Amino acid sequence: MEALQALVLTNAQLRELLTAAAKQGAALAVRELRADLHQTPEDASLQKLRAYLADPASLANPQGHWAHSGIIRQIHPRHAASRNPRRGS
């Protein structure tokens, strides 16, 4: 039978370990949020577009998302006709 390695911690050691892990996680989250705050809306849209191009499943409704972000302008056929009148009529 193989011997298994075990790590035994006191309650205080476990709390200290969990507290340190939580602080590291919080610091990482704060860094990411600060980076997001410093992005222009255009940069954020481009980052989402790049993520979508790498993985189309990353957005649930890509057409609606890009239309509302202003990257892609949707023109409905009835609106397109009024914007581009036929020449010679």
C-alpha cells in the first residue's frame, strides 16, 4: 500500500492561508476593474469584437450587441429606400 502525503493545519493556519488567498483574489479583481475603467468605450467594443472573432459563442446575441454598440449600423429595407431615392424618378 502506498503512503499518502497529508498536510495538517491548525485552525489559525487555515484562516491565515484562506485570508491570504482572498487578498490575492481581491487584488487581482481590483487590477482588472481598474484596467476596464481606463478603457475608452471604443477600446472595450474592439476587445469584445476580437473575443467574438476568436470565439463566436462568447456573445449570446452578436448582431444585436454590435448594432447597439454603434460598430455595425443596421438599416432596414424600408429605411434604406427612403435614404437612397432612385435617380431619374
